[in-house]
Amino acid sequence: MNSNFSRDNLKTIIDSSSNLSINQIRRMLNNMSAPEIAHALESSPPEQRNLLFSLLKTEEEGDVLFELGEEIQQDLVSNISNEELAEAVKEMELDEIVDILQNLPLERMENILANMSNVDRKRIEMGLTFPDDTAGGLLNTDVISVRPDNSIKEVISYLREQGDLPENTDKIFVVNNDNEYLGEILISQIITSDPMIIVREIMETSVFPLDVALEDNEVATIFERNDLISSPVIDNNGKLIGRITIDDVVDVIREDADQNLLGMAGVAEDTFAPPGRAAKSRVFWLSMNLITAFIAASTINIFKDALDQIVYLAVLMPIVASMGGVAATQTLTIVLRGLTLEQINMSNIKWLFKRELAVSILNGIVLSVLVGLITYIWLNELTLAILIAFALVINLISSVLAGILVPLILRKINQDPAIGGSVIVTTVTDVIGFLSFLGLATIYLI
Amino acid sequence: MNSNFSRDNLKTIIDSSSNLSINQIRRMLNNMSAPEIAHALESSPPEQRNLLFSLLKTEEEGDVLFELGEEIQQDLVSNISNEELAEAVKEMELDEIVDILQNLPLERMENILANMSNVDRKRIEMGLTFPDDTAGGLLNTDVISVRPDNSIKEVISYLREQGDLPENTDKIFVVNNDNEYLGEILISQIITSDPMIIVREIMETSVFPLDVALEDNEVATIFERNDLISSPVIDNNGKLIGRITIDDVVDVIREDADQNLLGMAGVAEDTFAPPGRAAKSRVFWLSMNLITAFIAASTINIFKDALDQIVYLAVLMPIVASMGGVAATQTLTIVLRGLTLEQINMSNIKWLFKRELAVSILNGIVLSVLVGLITYIWLNELTLAILIAFALVINLISSVLAGILVPLILRKINQDPAIGGSVIVTTVTDVIGFLSFLGLATIYLI
């Protein structure tokens, strides 16, 4: 693959495919890798996307489908026939086929499996039994394994017989006669070792294989912490059933990051989703926010009399609420990041809580002096200026509680703390902001 | 590395290192990989972190320092002597040494370089000339290169002479006598090829090497799009100067995702930063928000008379503002994600804009009916209920403009659109929310 050249192609195709002839586009697609074509599809509105996909060769469709996000993948798959799909996935790796087939309606999936060879079908049916977000969902069965009593010379001639090794083969695995995992040897070690040496003598046995049920983000962490290219996967009985490679792990890392970012804002859709689907994905958190906004409004309603007497209260109250919201989102983000990276636990959460409290007091003092000064200069009302300063300190301190407790509680009740956490957190700071400011005003001004 | 065992260690050390004896902790650290130790340090408050670091062997310190975030790295480096640091980095890869040295005060850096061998110093000085966030900042010089007229047999005996190959060596590079890059061969291909074949005949020449000045996120994209393990890097003259490996690219991907998430909330600090530093990192966007909150307040101030006459306006106005803020953040997030993934460009931005408009109208109708109904049921004021519904539609439509234009403008003026974008965007929706609701009320109710 010629990266520079195909990158240019990619730009051209995304920017102006409407101005190109069908043949020009087809030629360009031929020069692009599957992930690049997938990127072009994800960067295209639905209509153009369908056109581009229809120009692909059947044997390329499978690889491209695998690289796509779930939503776009399902859209495109629903437009092609069972025969074409079976043809398209024929040459793919197990985890990739499974990734595509598992989203199909049961009947379609069975129809496609029925048209495959016995060996392929059994392999895929095994793959389909693993949950998508576990090591099992990422594994390929294209492992090369040798016996501990083989010599390096025997290993090399065995590898020569294989011809091309599977992609990203940095190591081969050592198993016993029952296919139980014993150890591994790097390809680079095979090439540099004395051919007479026996596998047992140089195999690495200190690396633990991945359990098939391990969660995919745990797999990603193990790859990162140990700089792995590939890792063996074993079943409950210690038998080698496949391997996971770094390219699939990189996809897991990207998707996790993507979900964190989107989750915070309460969206879950691809960039060029059609309007109806996008509206549906967002309306839930908008509705939640509507409820919480009415909760905040009914807090204000308690202080109708105060607002009736001093109109400046209405003018100033959103300031206290909004500052608390920003501070709470900052704390929330730090906690979410710490939870995602598994940095936060029972022993350091107290330290974190005290630190956040100290931060809110430090920034609270600076900002409340500022807010008081600006208010006094603007409206020339000393008591009001002092009250808003105090209310701000109260709200910034409560923002710490919200920013730390909300994600921890969400996680405790098995909800993703990244999703919608900010709507809940800002409700708390809105309510406490209005309560503290209007409450103080009622006590000292009315 | 025994991942399961050291993962347990990691948990124990993070959860309860205060209850363990120094010797117990030291034993555990000995069983952990550098990234795992780094994770333990990043999960520890400053005091405990310094203790853990002080227990490391000098030869491990370098690898651990490299794995740490910049801030923690600098803290720890400032506590160790020049001699210890020089010793710690001695065995490291070029990109790793450079990563640590480039953050040192000039005098310290020169002192350490002066104590190195001539060869090491020159190599590191070259590394230091590349900006941190380019291919040059990621490259290692541990490349293995051969000539096109070598036979595979010669290549294999050359590799055997080398003994252990550098980590993540999946391919070696082919260069001419001037060290200009010509092509590459996979290690797995060397092992499976006929030893009599000449390198020229089987080398891959269609892969473009990375330019040393390429930005690091472009490097990550190329690795992802082509499922690479390693890639050659060339200078302006086409000479091979090093290679980049996937483990460093994974770090780039993680850091980019981290910055996107943190940037949205206007924080930039590690999870366990001391209070003073954390407060400083957050006060800027809090202050920005203070300014924008006063802008919103002065918008409200325009409608003092209306608020004076109808107190319910004050009760309801935050609802319109808050709904617009959530909708704008949703649009902003989709645009930011699209920009980060390079999915958005001049030709599809129009489609995206129309889609967002359609979404805001669809959700606007649903939500404004809801908001109107709730208001009418709650306060029994028909006109007010109709007005807030209309104001909400106006604000949701304007949230689309803000959510799309703000990040595009920020990027146009070379600012990171992820940082602080949400503060600006919610200011727009606050102001327009107050303007539309209070404005409509002034026209129809006063």
C-alpha cells in the first residue's frame, strides 16, 4: 500500500466524488486499503456512501465492512444479498466474520452459515458464542503452533511449508499434544537461534495467555502495559484457541475513547447518520435535561416573593448556577478519566476528594472576589455583591460533591458513568446555585 | 512478564501500599513491567508516588519515567541527581531518552549530555532537534538494514550475528550505499523464503516511508489505516534515519483521546496533581465562563421591566437556556469527533449542517410541545406556555449554528476546537435563550 498516494486519493474522493466519473472513483478505490475506504465511507453522507460501496469489488466488501462502525455496517449489509455477503466474508479472519455476522437477523445469519463449508461453519459458530466485548470477540484462529520437543530447524521448515505467515505474526505458540498452551517463541528469535536448539530450551513461559472471557478493555490494558504485538488466547481448559493481534486492540482503544467523548454529551451515532436516527439518539438526554431543568425551575419558584421584590436576583442567579456547572463538569471529567484508566480506588479516592475540595476553595475564593467586585461595580449593590460571592463559594464546594459522587454512584449501580453524568451533575449545581443565592437573599435582603 | 500475577500486584500496591512494609513493596515492584509501575505511580497521590519511585532500581527508572505523563515525569526527574538520571537513561531507546531530556532545563540537559559517549551524544542531539509531536519525536534509530543485492541467506546470517533483534522488529529495511530507503522485507517472509533468493526480488517497494516532519496524529492514522507494526522514517534527502513502532503510536492515540476529553471540560492535569496545580489548570476556563455568564446576565438585565411584572419569566428562563446548552454541546461533540477523525471537509459540511438543522427541528417540535404542556399544567398560563415553546425552538435552531460554527472558527484561527469550545457554545445558547424567551414575553405579554 502506497500511503501517500492513497491518502491523496482519499482526500479527493471525500472532497469531490460528486465531480468525478464512476470510473475515476472506481480506479481510486482500487488503490486504497480497506481502512481507507472505510474512512471514506464514514466521511460520506448516506447517499454518496451507498454509491461508493456499490463500486467495491465483492472480495473487498468484507474487509471494508469490518472496518466500519456498527451502525453503518448494518445499513450497508442490509442492502446486499446473502450470496454476495457469503462471498465477501469468505477470505476474512474469524473475528472479522463474526463481527459482521453477529449483527445480522438470525434467519439471515443461518442462511449464510448454511452455505459455508462444514469447517468454516463450525469455526464461525464457535466464534459467535463469545460476547463481542471480550477476548473471545477479538480472537483469530490463524495461530501457528509447534511442539516443545521440535528443533528450531524443524520449526523453520514447518514455517516454510506454510508459505506466507498470517499478518502480524510476531511469535508462534508452543502446545502439548492436547493443544494446551505451554509457551511462545518470537519469530525474530527463531531466525537468530542455532537451528539445533530445541524449542523447549528457548521458549518463553513467563507470559500468561489471555482468558477467552477477559473483557476487551482489559485486553487493551494488558497489550499496552506489556507492549504486545499478539497474545495467545486460551479456553477454560487451558487449550490454545486463538490469538489476538495489536490492530484489533487499537480499534478497541479508539472505540472506547470515542464512546467516552460522545457519552459525556449524550450522543451515540456516527458522524453522518441520517436526521431521524440522529434526532432519536439525542432526544433521550435532552428529555432528561428537560426534567432536570424543571426541577431547577421549581427551586426558583420557591423564591417567587424575593424575585418579585428584587429584580436583580433574576439577573444574577444564572451566574452562580453556570459557574457551578463548569466546575462540576471539570471534577466529573477528572474522575471519569481516572475511572477509565483504572487509577481511582478506595484508598486514593479520599485524597482525591480532599484535593478537589482544596481546588474548589482556592478557585472559589479567587472567583467569588471577582464576581463580587464585578457585581458591585455594575449594579452598585454592596449586600447583593457579598451575597453572590458567598453563594458562589457554596456552589463550587457542592460541585465537588456532585462531580465525585455522581460517577461513583452511577458505576456502583452498573451504569456507564460517562453517559449523561454531566446532565445529572449540572442539575445538582443548578439547584444548589439557585437555592444558595436566592436563599441567602431571602434571609438578608427581604 | 507474568501479566495476571503483576496485575494483582498492581492492585495490591495501589490499594494498600501504606499497609505494606518497604521490602514487600520493593519485591512487588521487581515483578512489574515499566508501564505497570508507571500506572501505579500515576494512581498515587504525590507523597506515596515519591516513595514508590525512590524504591525503584536505577536501571528501571528510565523506562518508568518514559511511560509517565509529562507533568509527573518532570516532578520526579527534578528530584534525582544528574548522575543517577544519566545512568537511568543509558540503555533506553532514542525516542524515550529524548522524551525525558527535552523537558529538562537547558543547563541540566547539557550537563547530562556532556557525560555521555560521543556516539550517544550525537545521536541524542539529533533526536532533540525533532519537535515532540512529529514522526521525528517518535523515532528509534535501532533499525536493521540490508542491501538489495544481498541474498536471503546472507540476510539470515547477518541477523544471527546481531543476536537479539530490537523489540517489535517485524521487518527490516533495504537501503542503497547512500543509506537511501528502497524497500522493506517482513521477518516472517525472510524465514519462509528460499535462502538463495536475492533481496531485490522480494522486497516490498510500494510502501511509502514516513517523513520525519509528519505530525504524530498523521502517523497514528497511517498506522491504523494500514495495520502497521513498524514503519521506516526518512529525512528530507530520502535517507533512512530510523523507524517508528506501534507501541509508541498507541501512546499517541491514548494521549490524543485524553486531551480531547479533558479539553472539552477545560482541564489539563494528571489525576492526582497537587491542589495548587489543579486549581491553576482549571481557573482559566472558569474565569472565561465568569465573563460569559456576565454577558448572559446583562442580556437578562435588558428585560428588567418584564421580569419585574411577571415573576414566572425568571422561573422559566433557565429552562430555555439549559436545553439550548445541551443541544449545542451535542452538535459540538459530533463536529469535534468528525474533525478529530478527519471526516469533515468543505464538501460534506453542508450536508452535516442541514442534518443538524433537521435534527434540531425534529427534536425542537417534540420538546417544545412537552415544555409548553408542562408549563401550562404547572402554572396554568397559556400564553406563557406557547411563548416558552417558541423560544425553545428558536434556541435549539441557534444551538446548531453555535455547535457547528464555533469549532470551525476556532480551528480556522489555529486554536484547538476541543478546548473551551463548550464554554463559548453555551454562552451563545444562554444569550439567545434569554433573548428569545424574554423578548417574546416583552412583545406579547407586557
